Amino acid sequence: MEEEISLNSDDALDYIKNNVNTYDTIELSFNRIYLPGEVLDIEMDGEKEIESLRLMMQLNGELVNDTIQVDLVRIKDDILEIRHIQEEKSTTITVEAQE
């Protein structure tokens, strides 16, 4: 099943916080960077307002397949698209530019 939604950057972070689990696949597109990988861990600081949302990922690239950590709060204004793949469900989030 494939789903497409449009969210602002804050709502996209909330989606990740509430829906992404360890071992899900995430494909992040921000600036000119594309990071496909498996989520190894999710760390969050802040209860009501997210101060930091860090994803530890094992990259799936042919040239680069390292383990990295990305703080999504620091790059939230640069995120263009997020694809979340969980078992047989795929959700593509288009991040709308905030004014």
C-alpha cells in the first residue's frame, strides 16, 4: 500500500516521532542529499516541543554504506521529501516550505 501526504516541517518531525520504528526504512531528501537507510535507533530530547530528534541509520548506498546519525531538527527547514517504508506500507511525505 502506497500513501502520499504533504506536511510542513514540524508536522513531518511529529510523523517521524510517532510512526517510525527501529528497523523501518527511511529515505531522506534534503538540500542536494539523498540518504536511504535502515533506522537503527531514534533519540529524542524535549517532551512538548522537540528540541532534538536524532536518527541513527545504516545507509543502503552502493558507494557509502556507513552508519550515521542525523539530527532532523537541525535540518528540518531543508528537508524536501521523506519516504517511510514499513513492512508492506510505504508513505511518501512531501515537506512544504514554511513562510
